[in-house]
Amino acid sequence: MVLIPVIMSGGAGTRLWPVSREAYPKPFMKLADGDSLLMKAYQRAASVMNTEHLITVTNRDYFFESKDNLAQVNQGIHGTFLLEPFGRNTAPAITLAALDVFHKYGSDSVLLVMSADHLIHDGSRFESAVASATTLASQGYLVTFGITPTAPETGYGYIACGEALDVGYRVGRFIEKPDTGKAKLLLESGNHLWNAGIFCFQAGVFLSEMALHAPEVITAAESCRAQLGANVSNSAMQDYSVDAFNMFPDISIDYALMEHSNKGAVIPCDFGWSDIGSWQAVSELTAADENQNRTVGESILIDSHNVYVQSEQRLVATLGVQDLIIIDTPDALLVAHAEKTQDVRKVVAQLKALGHDAFKLHRTVVRPWGAYTILEESTRFKIKRIEVRPGASLSLQMHHHRSEHWIVVSGMASVTNGDQITLLGANESTYIPAGNRHRLENPGVLPLVMIEVQSGEYLGEDDIVRFQDNYGRC
């Protein structure tokens, strides 16, 4: 029996702003050990899979960063990336993955569906739970993982356990996120589990049940797959068109299928699961001192209690405060009461309403060729630090409204400027007039670092006309 992990990597993670942003969301957040949540999901997948193949379902804008995360895990895994043009919830994403597995491996193959932005602390217990879930899945059940609750949590959905099976239980019913009073009753009953959003099932069983309970999702998924052409099964990247993807309803797998199917089963689990859904949850990953303070980065806390500080670059000092969450990034600072961290999404909503870039972009923006950092900007100039990976290149492009000065700091640059191609070394520079076709490449074996000074009447990132690109962005 083939077990194929499916990693769901979408969503902006607005409750973890200012680190998680729309263009660099929660799955790419680095934890204290240097691994991202997505890398940890890939590591979990590697621990249970009996094939070298897995599937990642993500937004097309996250493809290159996701691919880099998989490469960093370095487990010899071959990944297929299913690229959504925009989010349509979990039912469409899982159905696309199930169709891919069905056509490649057959109806009896088993999918293990996991979220990229969850954390599991006990790997051996997780592997045992997957083995139990696989046993039920091979019997035709749609298996979900239920976490033994430890508190009357209002941020999670619940699953009621029904008839006992050889392994686990039939699903009694799904319960929406409750209020505090109801959550206490569910905890006291001893018969309810947190819904972890992890699933295990045979591809054929899942597709048959979806055809019965949500046929419109199956139809849309088949249309998306058909528009990719005859070679779709051999492709490592499936990039769905906007028109085909628009056919999907916006619906979760729970609403579309799990709440209606009589094949639902649940495995009780206790493997140190967290959905890392707030800064309060993130803070608990760091050991507390005698004053219940937790810190990541350089900080000085005086006469402070129950404070979490995370700072990427600057020293943060607190004096005479308590019950605070302080998250400092190069361009945004969050200070929140520890009991209000679920409301950080309200900040993001207001930033969106104001049209402020901080809801979407960091000062450092990752690109498939490397990254750039905005050092300073005003109405008619912008200064960037640009780093290009060895062998990588930016697109052949042109700007209507700005000219650019490039100064090489370290490494070697190959510069296309109009009809001229020039090699530049450290402390050498060139000027790109507005309207000139140009390209920056790193022909060397070391990273290329340069400073770019833009000047002009409009400096927006959308003032780019691409003529050729190695990453399919034309």
C-alpha cells in the first residue's frame, strides 16, 4: 500500500503578523531552531511515508519558496506542487490532490493530509497514530485525527466520539468552535476531541464520497486537471488557470464531506499538537524564566512579568510591565496584551483597509532568484540591497517611470543594459536609464550583493515590463 503525504500550505496567518504576511505567510516562519513550519511538516512526512513522493498544495506565489524549503529538508523526497491561483478552502485543495494520487497510484493508495503550519512535538506518537489511521483507511474509512483536549479551548472545533472501532471511533458529529461555557462541558464529557485538521483515506473512497456529497467540487477538480493537458501525471508542477479554478465553491472539507459521510472515523491522539494559531502559542515554545518571561533575540526585562519578546535585529528593553506580547521586525512593531493575541488579525484588516504595504510585504522580500531589502524610500527615490544566488538571474525587463544605479558590493554581476553586456566586480557600478531593457545575473559561485538606487516619478513594484524570465513570470 502506497502512503502519499499531502501538505496543505496556504493562508496568510494574519494572527501572527508582523512576522507572517500575505507574501511570506505562516508556513515560512522560522522557529528558534532555524527550521520553518513547512520544513517541519516535510520532516514529519518523511518519517511516515513509504515512497519518495509527496504533494504540496499551495498558492502559485509561494512555489519557489516552498520548493526551497523541501530542498533544505534533504530527505531525497520528490515533490509534486499543485499551485492554486487563489485560495478556495480545503475541499478543493484535497480533491485536487486525491485526483492526482488516484491517477498516479490507483484507488487503493492512501493520502495523509496535513497542514503546513501545525507543530507536533512527539514524532514517535505521531507515527503510531498514522499507522492506526492507515489501518482504518484501508478498511474504507475517512479518518480524521482528534487531539485529546487539555483545556476548554474556544479556538478549535470538536469531534464527538461515536461507536468504538477496533482502532479509534466512528465520528459522532462535528461541533463548531464553541463559546467558553460549551467548551467546558465538552471537556468534562470526556468524549470529545479537538479537530486537528489531519486526514487519512484511500483515494478511491474519498473521491466516491465527494462525488456523492459534493459533486460540484469533483467536477471543478476534473476540469482543472483536464486543462493541464495529457502530460499532467508526469508534471512536478501543476499550475491551474484562474478560469478553471473559479469553478470551485469556497468550502472546507468538513462542510463538504466529513459532516455528511457515514464513513467518518476519528483516532484519539496525544502527540503534542499545536496549530500555532497565535503569538501566545508561539511564546509557549520558549522556556520561561523565574518571572514567566520568554525572549527570542536580544532583550533586557526589568521588573517585568509574563512578557514575551521576539526581536529580529534590535535590543528591546521593558520596565515595570506585565502580560505583554512584543514582536519587533525591521518595519513593524506589535505590542499586545497577552490575552488579546487572537485579535491581531484586526490590525491586518485595518492595514488592508488603509492600503498599507505592511499587511503584505516585509522590508526583505524573497524572490526565486534571491531577495531584496528596502533600506530607505521617499517619494522620488528608493534604495535596495539586492542579493542574487549563484547562477540565478532576474528577468529581462524594463521600467517606464524610473532609472536605476547599480553598485556591486561583493561577488560578480553580469549586466545587460540595452545592447551591452558588462561584467562588474566589487565597487563597480552602472546606470540603467528608464526605458532601457536590462537584466542582472550572477555568473559566479558566490552570492552577488549589490545596492540599487531607484529614482523617478513612480517607484512601485508593478512598473516592470518583463520580456523573458527563467521563472515563468512573464
